[in-house]
Amino acid sequence: MPTVSYVNGLFGYMQEIAGRTEQFWCPVKHAKRIKSLHSRYQKFIDYGDAETYRSKVETVRHDFKDLE
């Protein structure tokens, strides 16, 4: 079914865009564990870690070297 493959690919593409957008604007992990993680989530700063957030937010926002 080409339609199902297309839709799955489209959802994957949208999830990647959302992950990269979230990495730039708000790279903080959720307070509660979530079921579906996008590819950028592991780079995020732990919830509640304000000191690390302040010191590393700019680095995390621009850390896309693995995509080159």
C-alpha cells in the first residue's frame, strides 16, 4: 500500500521537524517519562536542572553536528 508508506513517511518527517524545533526553542526533557521519543530528545537538558540549562542551553540549541 503506497498510501500507508507515504503517510508513515510524512509522520516521521513531521516528527523530525518538531524535534529539531523543540531542540532549538525548549531543549528540556519532560518531567514525566514519555512513550514516543524523537531523535533529538537525548540531547535535551533534564527537567528541573536550572544550572545546567543556563550554562548549556546555547550549546544544545545549536548542536546539530550529527546531522551533517
